[in-house]
Amino acid sequence: MATTYLKKAEKTPETNSAEAQRVVNEMLARIEAEGEAAVKHYAKVLDKWDGAILVTREEMDARAAEVPDQVKEDIAFAVEQVRTFAVAQRDSVKDFEMTMPSGLTAGQKWVPCNVAGCYVPTGRYAHIASACMSVATAKAAGVKTVIACSTPYRGGGMHPYVLYAMREAGADIVLTLGGVQAIAAMAYGLFTGKPADVIVGPGNKFVAEAKRTLFGKVGIDVFAGPSEIGIIADGAADPEIVAVDLVGQAEHGHESPAWLFTDDKALAESVMARVPELIATLPEPAREAADASWRDYGEVILCDTREELVEVSDVYASEHLELHCTDLDWWMANLTNYGSLFVGEETTVAYGDKCSGPNHILPTKYAAKYSAGLSVHKFLKPLTWQQADRAASKELGIRTARISRLEGMEAHARTADVRLAKYYPGHNFDLGAPVESV
């Protein structure tokens, strides 16, 4: 396979991860020991916020007056798109029951988590769409209590548009908190008395590390880091649109990878020339972020065939993957690793980021090889159940006793023995040789 790097990244997604781990471990240890006091300390030091953490319903209603009507309409559109797709996802999974060959009745039912924590970043940008994506999806899944957190905006309270989006999406509790302290507060149930069963939402490397560290104590959506874009483009692609889309995602932050996979050198060279020009026209802080992203993490990879492009793309497992190619059905049939796929020039990652419907909280750092993005399924548990009548208990009990004794587990075997003795007195079943003491 002939693969040529026309532009090679200077850094990888793991660069500087050790420092993030150190900082997060120190903060989580202090918060676990000191509770709400430590959270308030970090909110004041890191976010310059010493106001109320819990946002009342009255404040949410009052601050809605700060939101222009057009913004309200756009947020309502985004929430409805996300909710519609999430409800369809929920409807795609069904409860069922069945009779097994043994006569046992078994089944499965989908049960939502009781408490979900939704993190909405508000640092360089106010991520209105993230509130729609996380909160509306949790509510569509049937979660009873949804706690939403977002950073104080530039030293003040929460950004009014983010707060309004949380309210419209259905958040039950809202906290003015950002960063590691927000993730920890939701995990430990601080300020609410309701520890989250699962925590979802995008964030910087410290937020991602906090979620990774707390995984097990709580569920999380995906192991995620800075946003990524991969674009597969052939000679028929429009280099201007490809370049604009790469820059569109590089804007996310200094550590956001942007990758171009192509079999057309002329297209690659055109895009490489155009990207810096487009970055130079951006306002700050987007210009600085996109410039660092492209300089340190941008890559352009040239392959000989489309089969090679598929292989390379699947290795990268891009969070967002755009197809600017002919024969789109072939690509869709052959690609396997991506967070979300954007098929054809007419769609773009930004549509998915903001309002198209499928969730934009997606796996990064190669996690798309084994996991998918946020969906209602993340808030649902497929719980199984089983019920046996006495005939089925006989069929199962005989085999359970014998298998248990073969494994050396006498107590397990006796739970079958006692039922068989009660339901079928006087029967001499072959229940295996009792386990002898060692």
C-alpha cells in the first residue's frame, strides 16, 4: 500500500495527556475530600465565579427575556430536530419476552437511568447546540432527573442562550459550574443530593480526563477529547469546500485534529495552499485556535486507491467523517470506523454540530473503532428478566446442579437441589457428585 504524508502532524491526541491526568487527579481528590467547599473554591479560582451554583427556575424564566425571538426560534428548531431523531432511536429498541426451549419465560425491558448529568462547555464559544444534544436526548430516553452544567461565561453567570437551550431541552436542575469541578459535582451529587448515574457531554482535555477517571463510579458517554474531522475526497471534490470544512472544525480548538485523505495530489495541494489563507481571514479567537490546530495536528494523506483510503480512514476512526467523492454508496458500504458520517458535498459537519438531528457528542481518539456517539441508548439499560414454572425449574435445576458441581461450586448446586426436592419429592435425579472439601 502506497501512503504518502503530504502534511504530517507534529503532535498526536496523546500529547500533554500526562499533565491533564495529574491536574484532574489532584482536583478530584480534593473535591471528594472537601465536597461543595472545594467545588466553590475551583469555581472562584478557575472561572472567577462566586455566585450561586444552583440556578432557580425563576432565574431561568427571567433570563429568557435576554434571548431574542430569532434565537429562541433557532433553538426550538434544533431541540425539535434532536428530539425527533432521539425518539426514533428509542422506538427502534423494544421490550420483549419469549419462551425458551426449557420452558423458562425470559425477557428484556429497556429502563432509563434515574439521573443523568449533561455537561455543556462554554469557554471560547457558547455551545448552545451541546445543551440541545445532551439534555433533549436524555429526556427522550425517559430519564427522570437531568442535571445540566455549564461554565460561567466570561466571569458572569451562565450564557443566557445556553441557559435557555437547557430549559427548552428539558433540564430539571441547572448548575453554574464548568470544568473538572462540574463533572465531579454531578458524579458525587453535590448541590443536588442526586449523584448522576451517567455523565455525558463534550469538553476540553481536563473534562475528558475527569470523565475517564470517574468512569466506573458513573457511566459516561464516550472516551472523548478535542473535536476531530476527517475528509475523504477524490478528484471530483471541490477543493474550496473541502478546505472550508477543514477550517470549520479546526476552529474548535488548539488541539483539534483535521485530516484529509485523498487519492488526488492536485486536490491535496490546492487544499493545503488554501487552508492557511482561510484561517488568516477568521476573527479571534477562532484564528488562533484554527492556526494551532492545523499547524500541530493537521494531516494530508495521499493514497493510490480508494481501498487504501478506506483502510487509512478506518485506522484514524475520525469523530466526524465527510465524504466528497463519487459513488457514495460504495464508501458507505465499506467504511466502518467513524463517529458520524456526512455523505456528499451538500452536508457538512457543522450541520451535525448545530441542528440536523443525529447527536454531535461523538467518540474521539480512535474510540470510534469500538464505540458510537451519544444516543438514547446511553441512558437506557436493557434489563433482562426470567421466570420459571415447576416444569422448567426441573429442566434447569438438574443441569445447574451438575454444571455447578463440575465447576466445584457446591452452594450453587444446592440452590437447585432444594427446589427439585420440594417440587419432585422422591425422584432420584442425577445431580452430580457433591463437591468434597479440599
